[in-house]
Amino acid sequence: MFEKRIKDLRKRLLKEKLDGVLISSVSNISYLSGFSNFSKDEREAYLFIGQDFEYIITDGRYSEAVKKQVTHLTLFERGGEKSTEDLLKKHKKEIKTLGIEEDNLTVSEHKLIKKHFKNLKHFPISRSIKTNDEIEKIERACKLGDEAFKYGLAQIKSGITEKELAFEIENFVKKNGVELSFPTIVAFGANSSVPHHQTGNTVLENNQIVLIDMGVKLDNYCSDMTRTVFFGKPTEKQRHIYETALEAQQKAVEFLEKSMKSGKQVNKFAANAVKASEVDGVARKHIITKGFPSIPHSLGHGIGLEVHESPHLSPKSKDILKEGMVFSIEPGIYLEGFGGVRIEDLFVLENGKLRCLTHSNSSLKIVY
Amino acid sequence: MFEKRIKDLRKRLLKEKLDGVLISSVSNISYLSGFSNFSKDEREAYLFIGQDFEYIITDGRYSEAVKKQVTHLTLFERGGEKSTEDLLKKHKKEIKTLGIEEDNLTVSEHKLIKKHFKNLKHFPISRSIKTNDEIEKIERACKLGDEAFKYGLAQIKSGITEKELAFEIENFVKKNGVELSFPTIVAFGANSSVPHHQTGNTVLENNQIVLIDMGVKLDNYCSDMTRTVFFGKPTEKQRHIYETALEAQQKAVEFLEKSMKSGKQVNKFAANAVKASEVDGVARKHIITKGFPSIPHSLGHGIGLEVHESPHLSPKSKDILKEGMVFSIEPGIYLEGFGGVRIEDLFVLENGKLRCLTHSNSSLKIVY
């Protein structure tokens, strides 16, 4: 699988007339090498690939593990007297144009590389269209996410804090030997009006909203799901908000499937493709029409090795939704001081239809 | 505290003849704003500061929380029709030279900013010298780390897996309502020869090495500690490796304190300061002299809002160790296929002495 990805990369290099590429983003390094243990906090590795060489560059903290796990690439161990620059310089002559990830490489790194290679060209790698193997991994992550959510629901009780509830959910996941894809967000009551609320020590009281946004990472692939439930009977207003958010999601799904079906042609490459911004617009418009404030975030995002990756479903997005893409649809309505509702599911676009990968029931739920 | 930091930043802008600065790194945003909930995975915020303006730029996911928590900065909510670029453009005329974080800003962002500001200048922000308040926070993190390690030690038993042991330790931390500063590393037996081993499903057997590298994050400040213990009686060779690593640490500490005492002058600004590379050299040399391979990583690193920050104690480091700095000293000896030992403690440099902040006993420990 990883060899195939390197082969495809080389084909693209030829096509775009690049003599080599320096990959710096952790997720693309993982995508092409299969090694997923590098931290994003610091630059711990690069891939440096041309037609006749394929290096994975890292230091002594990782070299033993890389040697064992990454047999299709040549390890270059930097550190001590050997720097990344030394290796790049060695290939200076054969590389007229070098691809780089402009969205990831820092200005400092760019300055250093520019010393040796005059022509640098943006080389973005898209992972948005998933293989069956990738979809299956995301599905398994979603399944465990559903189980963890179910477990979490059973822990909801008066007096529990946001942190405690998040802890219970995360524990469930970790007991299965699995990681989280991001720290679980739990928001009670008015806190739910902050879309990315920092889970804190707020204590749950009767008749409050409980918003849970969670994901697990299984075999490096992420799940992501949000549910908003009511601890006690919701007010009419709360019900109205909930139903509107749910309708917005359904309308987005229906619009997308209808557009796929009609073969609405949006670019010359794909007949069965829909503009992501239009899908965003449908859900957004529904919420605004009902008198609520516009969604203060994107309607959705692609997911895979990263929790957030392309395609982006937002008003300004230029992305086109195509077969094989996996993404979230997550409308939200947030009223400052009152509370918020977000409903998020993951979908895969298959045969013109959206297949939902998250299976926790999304109809209005009251927990006692 | 945060107002003071902005004030100091403005003084520096004047001194360096900059009309403004764009801060992009999450840790410096946290350092200057006090808001620490932004993710590092994506660009979720910037600070944009000049003599007459002080913006925190973020989107609707965070704006409500920022409004409440960050009262000393002006919120600019991007999204919808308002982009970061719009705000930058508004200040185009008054800014001749703009500071940027070259080690953090991406090439893409640089291109965009360059369109509006011709003169961009590297503006690194150092957080290496800590205030008493910061040291106290790190100390509290270390204290909880010590307790979690003690708890972890008690869980070591034949048949436990690396993941299970890491889980027990992390659970202990989370039950205290506290986060981890990084995923706990647990390595059994030969796995311990990989300095950053990916904690896995290896089962503990008798007479194996147990390496635990762990840290907690309390009030946004990190701890970091590594201990290597023996499950059953160590062999002579294992003992020898352990004692050598411990000696290397002690020698580094002694050298540093002696150099501080002698007032060895290394630069014109500080009489009581020592080159970080020299301290690294002392420990490294000791290990090599004893016939072991050189440490495949730095001897140590600064710590604070980030697990790894300046100063860096490595052969090529240009950093100078000064009063008020907090950093790790963590020599390691790794023999492929055999196993490894690393001993890591955090120290604060105070009155020419190194005060150790991690208190778990580091003499050779046998666990049954």
C-alpha cells in the first residue's frame, strides 16, 4: 500500500516536472511511510523523494523503530555530525525544481532550503479520496466511538462535572487500547453555546443541555461525532433549536444526494460532483431562515489520518465533493448565555449516496 | 501578568524598530493572552500587536470564550465576510516593518502577508527564563508527576502490557482533573532501546527493563520525567548501564554548578552563565568513555508551556544557561536488541545551583 503511494507520487513528480519533493507534514509522512509516531509539536522527520532515491529523515530517537517498520524507504539518521541539510546538498545537482508543502513548511526551513534549491514549488498532497481500506478503518473508529458515546450517556447524572464525564468516555476508549482523535469536548448548560468549549469543572444540574463532541483514533484513522442531549425535559425553545439543527443536517444531505443524482456538472473532470460551498449554504440558509444566527464554523470537514482535512464544507471553500470522500456534516446553533446544539455525523460519498458512518441515534434524546 | 507581557513586547518592538508583530505560535499566544485552548493542528488564532492596537484574531468557535477570558486584547472575529487579511490590510499604512515568527509561520502564510507588508523581520519570543509564578506551576506539575509515577510503580506486574501500564498512570493523572503533557511512553525489555518507543502491546516478563517517560500539564505548565526500573534482579551489564547513565547526569549537574560558581564568563551579558553545549558534552563524554554509544538525542531541553522549548542542551546548541531557566537533564544509553536506560529530571537554575523539581528516587530500583 505504501509502496503504491510512493509510486503514484513519483508519477506525479514526472507529470509536474519536479525532480524531487520534501514532505514535512506528519500526516503525509504517515500516509506515505506508514510510520505514525512522529510528534507534530516539533519537526521530527521529513521524507525526501525523487525518481532514484526515497529517504525518511529522522533522528536517533526513532531510527531503530523506523528501520524495522519502514522497509520501503532509506533511513537517513540525522544528529551529531549529520544534518538534513547535508543530505539535501548531496542531491543538489540533480534537482532543478523541488516540491515542498507550503502549507506546512516554516519560513525558517524555507530559507534554509532556498540556499540549495533555487526553484521551489508548492506540492500539496490530497488524501481526500479514500480507499476502501481507509473507509473501513474510519468505520471501525466510528463504531467504537458509538460504543463510547453510549457508555458516556449512561454516566450522565446530576452532580457530575464536564471533566468527569469526558474522563469516563475517554477511559472507555483507552480501555479498548485505542487513542482519542482529540480531547473530548463536554459542555453543560450555557457552556454549550461555545462551539469549542474547554471542558471544565461545571457541575451538571437538572434541565440542562449536554453537548458531547468526541472522536477516537483507531489504526491511525479518526472518527468524530457530536451529540446534544437534554438532561431533563427540554423547553419549547430548546426543542425548536434542536429540530432546526437536525433539519439543517438533513437538508444538506438531501441536497447533496439530489445534486449527485442530477449529474450536475461542476467541473470538467467529474460529472458526479458537488460544490462543498453549496452544501454548506443549504444548511446555513435553513438555520438563518428560522431566525437563528448563522453557523459560526464550517458545516463540515474531511477526516482520515487527521481529524480535519480536505474537503472543507464552508462558504468560501473551493472544494468539490466527490465519490470516495469522507466528511462530517455538523450544523450548530449557538445562543450566547442560553446554550447551543450541534449534531455531527460522518458520511462517505458512495454511488451518489451519503452513507452515514456514525450510528448513534440523532433524534432528540432526553436523559434522566 | 499578561498585560505586563504585552507591555514588555511593545518595548521590544520600539527597540527593534518594528511597527507591529504577528504572533502565530499557540504557545506564545497562550503566553501573551492567557488563552490556551487553541489547537496546534490548525491555525486557529493569531495575535496582532502594535503600539496602538492589540488584537486576538480567531473564529466563532472560540470568540465567546475569548471575549470572557481575554479582556486585555481586542477580539477580531474572522469568518464569514471578515478575514485575517482584512484586518492586516487596515494597518498597512502605519506598519513599515512587521515582526513574524519565522520558526512557526508557514510559507503559504508568509506569501499572503508579504503581499501587504514588504518588510518582514524574524521576531522570536523566548520564554526560557521563568518567573517565580511559572516555576511554582512547573513544580506543582512535577509533584503530581511524582505521585502518578509512584502509583504506576505499584501497578507493575508480570503479564501487564505497556499500554495497560501507561493507561494506569494516565488515569491517575486524569482522575486528578489534570491533563498529560504528552502521551506516556512505556517500554519493556528490548523496546527500551528505542528512545521514543511507541507504547504497545508487549507483555511484561520477569527480569525485564521497564522504562517510563511521562509528564503532566497543570495550569498549562508541563512536567517531564523518565525513570528506568528493573522488574526482577538486573544483570551485571544492566546495572553497569544504569550506573553509567546516572553518573552522566550527576557529572553534568556538577559541571554546571562548578562553572556557575567560578563565574565563568561566556558572554558579555551574563557572568553567571554556562554554555548548554558544554554541559551536554560532559554527560556525553562520560557515556562514550565507558564504552557505550553516544546519546542519540539531546542531553536536555527547556520546559514550560511546551514540553520542549529553549534552552536546548545539545552538541550544536548555541544556548546559554542562565538563572531562572528550567530544563531537563536526561542522559540515556541504548543498545539495540538489548534495551536502554534513560534517567530524566527537571532542574531550575537558582543562585548558581540546580534545584531538582522531580523528586522520584533515581537510584537503581528493583520491582518485584
